[in-house]
Amino acid sequence: MSVVFERPPLWRRLAPVFSGFDGPLLFGLAVLAALGLMSMYSAGFDHGTRFVDHARNMLLALGIMFVVAQVPPQRLMRIAVPLYVLGVALLVATAVFGITKKGATRWLNLGVVIQPSELMKLAMPLMLAWWFQKREGQLRTLDFAVAGALLMVPVGLVMKQPDLGTSLLILSGGLYVIYFAGLSWRLIVPVLLAGALGITALVLSADTICQDDVTWPLLREYQRHRVCTLLDPTTDPLGKGFHIIQGMIAIGSGGVTGKGFMQGTQTHLEFIPERTTDFIFAAYAEEFGLVGTLGLIAAFSFVLLRGLMIAAEAPTVFTRLLGGALTLSFFTYAMVNMGMVSGILPVVGIPLPFISYGGTAMVTLGLSLGMLMSIARSRRLMQS
């Protein structure tokens, strides 16, 4: 007598692949994706195929997140050092052989043109998480000093390109790992106080140090202009201050409830520069107002809290540090973008996750969220 085995349905065969994914995190990301598509449809309505391309980039990021989530954290740990070494090598090659555009040498031609600094956004937290995992239980001050040196090498190379925005993101991602590793508050507080005093002094002396004949050490001329424009954008309302002024006008004109979907005058009369990329938050705030802005911040905060919960429940030092750093880096993107559009921070060209248009940024986002989902997935599979 022959035995017939019934083939299980497709959904049952695929169930193990999807098992372990973090539902709350997926929900938060889905809300952000929906808000991003809605914002892009309005802001990019007369901007060619921006909406379709944005949706395609989101699907690409989702696919990348799905694939990376299948990779166990142990394998991620094994690629940390090679990825960091590769990233630094590519940054050195960029400094020597890179392509220069608009005075910045940020790109490298390897058959296809790449921007190596994007790789370091992920390689940096991976490397430092690996370092502190290896030093578990025997951390000394010297170990934090080594971590600081590992961090400053790529940050210095990226600043030299120059690319202040990306260097700040790499720096923040590394600092988050160092902080979660247990850096003493005795070292953190003096730095915070020095930073606060420096900002206060900068604001109080803005009229003097922002004069054209004054040069700043360590900063290039255009970077000095960005800071001075932030302090008083009305000094050049049709030039360097135009972005900030129009962004603030759009946000303020939205009021409490906004002008309504597709009804933003600043947006559709093209007063907002880069309205589908760096300044899309101004277009969003104009149409959805304070209520919509609070909803967007709530969605980002939900993802932040869920990511930190995943990191806190992770089983190893490596996964805890990596999960915490990736989550806070994601939130940093959002807060820096909103801050620069609102005139609180200098304009540094950082996209708003899921909302701003951009293929490279979306790929990086998919990779980082995939690693976070891998951490959550591994913990759930271990529990089951």
C-alpha cells in the first residue's frame, strides 16, 4: 500500500520564515510608511515620478529588511570587523581617488559610483558593539579610549570630504554604543557642560563672530555660514537663509489642524526648496498642522520605545549595544531633520526616515531595521 503525503499549503511553508518578527515594530514602521507615501504624493504631485519611485524604494527597503532579518546576530558579529576595515579603506580611497562634486569629495567610482560614508553608518555601531562584546566583564578606561579612537578615524575622514551631516550621524551612532557600554557620567557631564557653554557663547557673540572677515578654525566657510544663518536667517533672506525662512513659514501657516491634504500653498507654489527630500517635513506640517506633526512624532517615538525594548531584552552584550545604537540613530535622523527644518538646528542635509525621497537613504534604513528585526527575531525564536 502506498502512502500519500499531502503537501502543506504555501502559507504554512512560509510561516517559519516570518515567525519571530516583531509585530509592534512592524506596525510602527507601517504607520510611518503610510505617512511617507501620503506626504510624497502631495509634495511630489508635480515632481515627475517621485511618488512611484518613493513607493519602489520603500518596497526595496522592506525586502532588504526581510532578508537581513533572517541573518542571526552571531553572523552579524562576525562581519563587524571586516565591514569596518572595508569602510575605512574605501574612505581612504575616496580621499585619494574620489570624485569631487561642488567642492566635496564624497564619491568613489568602482564601476558604479558609491558613497562609502553611507557604509560607515552601519559599520561603526557593529564594530564598537563587537569590541565591547569582546571586552565583556573586563572593561577599563583604556577600552573606552580604544573605542573612541576607532570612532574618530572614520569621523575624521568623512569630515575631511567634507560631509558634516554624515560625520555627525556616524559620530552619534558610535557614541550611543559607547554610552550603552557603561561610559561613566563623570566623563559625560563635563562634555555636556562644555557643549552648553560653547553654544551659549556662540549665541551671545553671534553679531561679532559672524562677520565676513572672521574665520573659524576647523570649519569651512560654507559650514560657518550655515551656523550663522541658523542664528539669524534674516541676514540673507533670499540666499543662505531662504531654506530656513520658508520652512518656518510653511510650518507656522499650517496652524493647529493644517491646510488639508494637497492644499499646502507654500508647497504647491514651490516656495519650499527641496520639498520632496530634506524639507518635506515643512510640506507635511503645512498640510497637517500641529495635530499631524504630533502624530508623526508619536509614530517615531513608538518605534523608538519598541526598539529600545528589543535592545533591553536582547540576550548578549553585542545585541543589546547594537540594538540600542540602531534605534537611537533612527530617532536621531528624525529629530535632526525636524530640527533643521524648524530652524532649531543647522541645515545639514539629513533625510526624514520613510518620509523624505532618496534611494540610498532607504537602503541604509532597510539594512539597519533588518538588523534590529534580526535581534528581535532571534530572541523570540530562542524563547519558543
